[in-house]
Amino acid sequence: MRTLSCALLALCLTGLSAEAATLRTTTTLRAPVVRLSDLFDNAGANADRVLGPGPGAGGRIVVESAQLGAIARQFGVDWRPASSADRSVLERLGRPLRRDDVLAAVRDALVAGGASRDCDIDLAGFTPPLVPFEADPRPVVSELDYDATAGRFSAALSITGDAMEPLHLRVTGRVDDTVELPVASTRLLAGSVLRADDVRMARVRTTTIRGEVMRRTGDAIGLQTKRQIMPGQPLLSGELMRPSMVVKGATVQMVLDSPGIAVSAQGQAMEAGAIGERIRVLNPVSRAVVEAEVIGPDRVRVAPNGSPVKVSAR
């Protein structure tokens, strides 16, 4: 009798220690798969059993009463639906992939394709996909199609990482290559002679360059602007000239150098000119127009064998 009582007591204690499973009505998943323990607390020996893939980042799965009951029976979980309203909601929280990470991956691919490291990239219309909060995503660009002339590209973007399913999508956009050039530091008026603090080096989009440009600041310093130049604007070679030493209409000293003789006279400049340039000068005495080389401020040199320049009656 005593042996039977002890057996009954042990059976009762065993029944008390075994807790029935309870339904988890809402679960936030931390892995890309759904396990039995995500649906039930105290799921038993099969708690870590993988039931299938979970939702993507920012998604959810709803498991209804009938399916929950079937899962419990299949895996020996001590749980039965109380009503058809029983359900379990499985959510996977997400965050947008960092746009800077995508830009860095695209830039690496473009640089390998011939673009400069400082190129400007525009991912117009691109919406970063959601990735799990706990994931460490790694975007990689492949299948790059880069048209440097048109400044456009398209590529395949793959996003992989721990605790997430791989994502594959396509990105397109514009790329403006850049080059380092001298630009105006401040607004330069027409006729300004460039000083060292008027010019600085800056990265300039190649698509904004029209015509031949200066490549070094030293080549621009000392030149004179033909028109107004705005701050940050590249210095075009055609918009700069050597400073005028003679202005149109000014009285100039004409020098005639020849072996054994030096003659000077006054004339009137019919056009402006810088040192080394040839301009037309009127001799007010003879009314002849000669071609002379500018050699200094209001000074020109007439060639010994220079002949008068024909001027129209107008």
C-alpha cells in the first residue's frame, strides 16, 4: 500500500511540474526564420524547430487558430485553441538601408569604371529598402553599365548580411565627373587683373565646363578679365587676356629703332593692346596708320620697314 501511495504521489508531482504551453499572440522576430518557440511558450522538446522563413524586414505573418492547432499537434505541443479567434502575429522590425552605404558602393564601382573618386552621384527616384534592425547589411554593386559621355549609369545592387535574407534590386542614376581647376574666389568685374587671392582651386563638374579652361592658378594670375566672372566659376582661357598697356584712343609714344638711329613721336592708338600685341596707331602729322607692337604703358615700337596700314574711308 505504501509503495502504491508513493507511486501516485510521484505521478502527481510529475503532472504539476509539466506546464501547459501558452500561445504567444505577438512576437517580434530576431531571425529570418520562424521557430516553434515564436508561437508558443513552453513549446517542449521541439521549441527550436524551424517552421519556415519569416517575413521580410517591416513585414508580418498572421497564423490563424486552425493552423496553430495543427502545428501544436504535429510537434507535440500541449496546447489547444480556445476559439477560432486565437491567432499569433509574427512581426519583423526594419529600418531603411543607409543611403550613404549605397552611394559608397556605387562610387566604388564607378571609380573602377573610370570615374573620379570625387564624382557627384545622383540616385534620383531610389528608395532605400528596409533591412532588419539587428542586421549588418553590406551593399555590393555589380553589372555596372556606365556611360561617361551621357553621365548616366545603371547597376545591380545586392544587399547581404547576417540575420537577413539577401536583397537584389537595380539602381540607376546620374554621375557628374569632376576635375580640379582654378575658379574665381570672388566676383570679378570686367577688366580686373587677377591677383593670388582672386583665384583658388576647386572640384568642378565636367558637364559644366564649356571651352578651354585654365589648369593652374599660376597661369591665371596677372591676366585681365574680358567680362564679369562669378564666384566658383571656372576661368576660361578665352575670357582672360594679358593686361592692356594701351587703351583705345590714348596718346602713345611711337618708337622707331633701327641700326644707328632712334626716333620717337607721338601717335594715337586706334585699338587697345597688351604687351607683345600688335595694334594700329595713327600718326597725327602724316595721318598715316601704322602697325606697332605694344612694349609698355602707352609705348609702342614701329618696325623700321613698317608700311602704312590701309584704312577704309569710313
